[in-house]
Amino acid sequence: MFFERHEGGERAVLVHLDGQDPEAREDPQEFQELAISAGAETVAFISVPRHRPTAKYLIGSGKVEELRDLVKAEHIDLVIFNHTLTPSQERNLERAFECRVLDRTGLILDIFAQRARTHEGKLQVELAQLDHLSTRLVRGWTHLERQGGGIGLRGPGETQLETDRRLLRVRMGQLKSRLAKVRSQRQQARRGRQRADIPSVSLVGYTNAGKSTLFNALTNSDVYAADQLFATLDPTLRRLQLDDLGPIVLADTVGFIRHLPHKLVEAFRSTLEESSNSDLLIHIIDAHEPERKEQIEQVMAVLQEIGAEGLPLLEVYNKIDLLEGVEPQIQRDGDGKPQRVWVSARDGRGLDLLRQAVAELLGDDLFVGTLRLPQALGRLRAQFFALGAVQSEAHDEEGGSLLALRVPRVELNRLVSREGWEPLDFLAQHTLQ
């Protein structure tokens, strides 16, 4: 990678601003979990009651002095803020503390850098890192600025800075070009699945809601799953066979988080497009999480940002093994369609109900069954084969064809109507029970 981060294990102080408006407020417990996921050794957690952040330091000068003394006394390597810092605030704080300072965006980027495994994932993370770094380059060259002027001290810092910026622009252009190629390849694969009429289903949800554990339980896979934030970055696709429906493609995707940095959404757009082009979204919700309502709102906000808010969605409340008196069940809306399913991915309870709910929702637009076609309807039989809708064929004693079909109802109705039949009458007469 062009921009590598420290391996972790650094002694860190966590700084959280309290008293902000509810929409901008961050969760302090989630902040600590992020630091643990990054590999930081938390020495102290400082909560700062601050209603109006300052332009220079974000926090007050008195608190800066207090933190500086703590950094020196405890030999701190890193101070992490649970908020977005401007480049100037980051520089001012580093000068004051004489150690590295990281904001929430930089912390999430660090975790992403550690977890990316595939070539595409590494490209996406590097692009987001460079985009974040581009506004913070100046701090690396303060020793070459005009420190008091004089011969030999005029300008080399600015020259080096311009060189770095140019190199960054070149590298970011290369990354965007490669990711555009990856996006094109994904679109080709997606079109291939659409031609084969295989529905695609994406697991989405807040980070650490149990998506990968559920994915493994449904598909018998061994995707990395852990009780930590952002355990999964790289999308994984597996084929899953559902009773009464046939094969589907199930995708495990990156988890969302409160105030997910926009540059990350942009960098991971090709990955997130798996969700925005799905036939069904399965929204995994941690049923044991006290702030699950806020987490649901954050997930819906990201889905709206990537253009997936209008897709059919099934809510799955996971981790019922941590709740008392809650049994697996399907809850339906006023039309009888599955709306939410309560399951435990860890012990497998309710997974059969989840498969049933997915088959029902996807089966609304599909005809899956066996038709008996007499020889006189040979042309219709050929059209079903040309469409790729025939799963298997047998023959009855009279020489008629018994076709096991899996076909969109729109296509079925179109072909049947072309032969002069009313679709409902045709199905009533030719469907084999």
C-alpha cells in the first residue's frame, strides 16, 4: 500500500465530547470498541463537557493543558478524538501534545486498512486514506518551513509539499481507474446472474450485528466472523438453494456505522453497489442492542445515500439467544407478507423461518412449478427452453411435456398471452399439482 499505518498496540488516550446536540453526538461505548478493534491500548478515557467546540483545538485550552500533562506523564503515543477534526485542529493538537492525534475518521480508516484482504478492498481503503491524508500533508513538512527565515531556509518545505500533492493526485487517479475497472467487472457478473434469472440478496446492517455469522450459518461458509467492529470489509458471494424457489446469490457486505465518513462511502461504492442492485435486502439488526433504533436509522441513511432505500427489505432481528422469552418467529404486515424474522445465527434457531420468508418475498415475482404441455403447445415449450426457464423435463404417457419451470411471472404471462391464452386460465389448466 502507498500509505501504511502503524501495526497498533499503541498507548492511547480517548477523548469524547459530551453535551453536543443529539444528531452530532457520538456513542462513547462504540468509540471504545473502535479503539479496541484498531489495536489501541487505552490508558485513559476523557469525557469533555463541551457545548460549543473551539476553532483552534475543538476543546478548551484548559483541557488541552490537562491532556498535555497526561500525555507526558503516561508516555502516550496517540490521542484519539471521537469526532471529526479539521486539518488545522489536528496540527494544533499535535503541536500541543507532541504526539500523534487521530480523529474518528482516521480511526475508522485505520481499522479498514487492517481488515482489507482482497485486492479490491485494499484499493478502496488506500483511496480513502489518500483522500483523507491529502488535506493533512503539511504537518509532515513543518521542519522545512521558513523557521525564522535565512539563507537556505526559504521554501524547500513548500516545494516538497507540492511534490507530495502531485504524487498523491497521480496515485489517486490510478486507484480510481482500477476501481472503475473492478466496477465494470462487477456489472458484467451481475448482468450474467440477471440473464440466468438468479435473484440476488444482500445482507446489510450495522457493524457487529452478526451478518457474517448469519451468512456462514445459511451457506455453510467460513467467512471471517468476530465480535468486533468491521470484521468484514470485502464482499463475499455464495449460492444458496431455497426450497420452492431454487438458487439465489447471497452477498455479505461491509457493516455500516454511525456517521460513516462520506469518503468511505465513496471509496466503497463499487462494493456497496452489490446492495443497491439486489432483488432483496436483508437488514440484520442486533436484537440485544439497547440503541438498536438509532442503529436502524443510520443503516437506512446509508442505504438512501447509495440509492438502495426503495428496494424490498426484510428485517432480521438477530441474537435472540441473548434475550429471555423470545422465540423464533415471522412477523407479517397487513397483506400477509413477511416483514421481520427473529433468529439466532449463533445457535441456528429460526434460520428455517428466514429461508421461508426470503422464498416468499422473492417468489412473489416468480412462477416456480411444473407445467404439463401437450404436443400442440410445442412452440411454447421451445420458448421456455430459449428463455432458460426449464429446470428439468419429463414426459407423460400421452407424449406431453412435464416442464419444471422457474420463470418471472411477467415473462410467463407474456408468452402465454402470445399463444392466445388468459394467464390465469392457462395456469389453472396446465399446472401439475
